[in-house]
Amino acid sequence: MLATFIASVALANRISRPKIKELLNDWVGVSLSVGTIDRCIREVGIACSPVVEELIEQLQSSEIIHLDETPWYEKGKYRWLWVAITKTIAVYHIGSRRKEELLHLISDAFVGWLVTDGYGAYSNYPKRQHCLAHLIRKAIALTKAVDKEVADLGQWLLEELRELIHTLAIGDGDKDDTDSNPARLYRVCRLATVAEHNKLKALASEILADWDAVVACFYHPQLPATNNEAERALRHAVIARRISYGTRSTEGSLAYCSVLSVIETCRLRKIDPWGYITMVLTQARRGIKHPPIPAAS
């Protein structure tokens, strides 16, 4: 329980090792070195890694997976922190930004839908929803352009993207209508591709190049229009990166991702993560296989 507590304040509360040493000494009367505290955190992470392997297997049978990535630092080198999340599973992975890294999360066995941003590593996957929120943010920036024609086209793009989400929300619209929202969005994108403004042209080209993924939610109502689930799942890690400047070793990265994956999966399933992690660590010290994370209640 003490090792789990140390991991919790280090990872969930983003407290440094020296501060944890001070906290334990002042409030609990336990004197531990910074090295021992670090080993406790890593032990918890290594104990959780087999649990994550099972979670990755469970991911492959999901109907919809949200994917996102954010910059990370490992030993001072530029890396990327990936997350794959469903309604009941969250898995984190630190690696490069190459598309091969997706194989750590998504295997050939997965036949469901991916919800992603426009990063090229996702582009070859056939069943995918392009996050409309990313496109809307870019369109909002264009509406503030000095050039009135650019601002007007940006506003038109923004309105059509928002209208597409509104249409999905109210469950209205004729998918065979020649003047449906996707048809109007397509026309404004075609107009914008001949504009001289580079960012306007780039946004229109991005939408047209990934057209099937942009409008997938219009033809498949079960798909979410945005990738907000994955973005929210990365917020904690982004704050941790700013405070700690990443991880200092490959083993540290594995420990961080393993514990974070178990914590977030437990929270998605409304299970106390620290009680479960204490059980996993106890079993690992006895050489006994970990218990599976209970299903969502």
C-alpha cells in the first residue's frame, strides 16, 4: 500500500521524488531515500505492464477507438505519447511518431472504426472518422484573417462544419439530398482550393484529401464527430510533461504508461484504481498472476 501511495502522489498528483520524501517524513514519519521512492514507482509500473498487455488485446475487439498523440521527452530526446481509448479501455504508449508505432496499439485484428485527427499515420486505415473539432479550430482562425475574401470563405467553412455537427446532433437531414450539408461543404472547399491564401488552401485541401473520413459520421451515425475523448485523456500527461519534462529512461516511460493506462481504465470502469493496483503489486511480489480489471459496473 505504501508503494502504491508513492506511485499515486508521483503520477496522479505530479509530485517530485524529493517532495515525496519530505511528505513521507513530515506526515507519516517514514524516512525513505529518493532512490527507494523511485524504485517503488518503477516497481508499480512494471507490475502493471502485464495488465496493459491484456488491455491491448481487448482493444482489438472494440467497435470504436479514439487515437491521439502529443509530444513527449524521454532522456531529453523528442518522443511522442500516444493514447488509444474506448468507453472502457485506455492505453498509453511512448515512442516515435512513425506509423509503425500504431502497431503497439492497433493490430491487424482490429476491424472497427478509428476516430483521429488528420495526422498522416492514420490515413491508410479504411474505417476512420476525421475529428471535426480540429477542422473547426482551423476555420475559426481563418475567420480572423485581414483579407475579407479569406475571412468570408473561412466563415463559410466554419458554418458548414458546425452545421454538419448540428445535423448529426438532431438526427435530421437527407443523406441522398444533393444540397445536403456534405455537398455544401464540398463546394466551399473546392472554391477555397483556388484561393491564394496558403492556410485557407491547406485547410480545404486537407478536407478534400480526407473526404470520406471527414463525412463518415454523416453516413454512420454511431460515430462521434470529434476526438474529444482522446484529447481529454492526454490532458493529464500534457501537464505532467510541463512539470517533469518527460521521463528519464525507457524503463521510466514503460512504468509511466503502464500505471497511467491502469488508472484511466479503472476510472472508465468506475473502479478504485489504487485498491486494484495494490492488489496487482501484492500478487506480483508473490509471483502470482495479476487479477483482471473488473468489467464496468
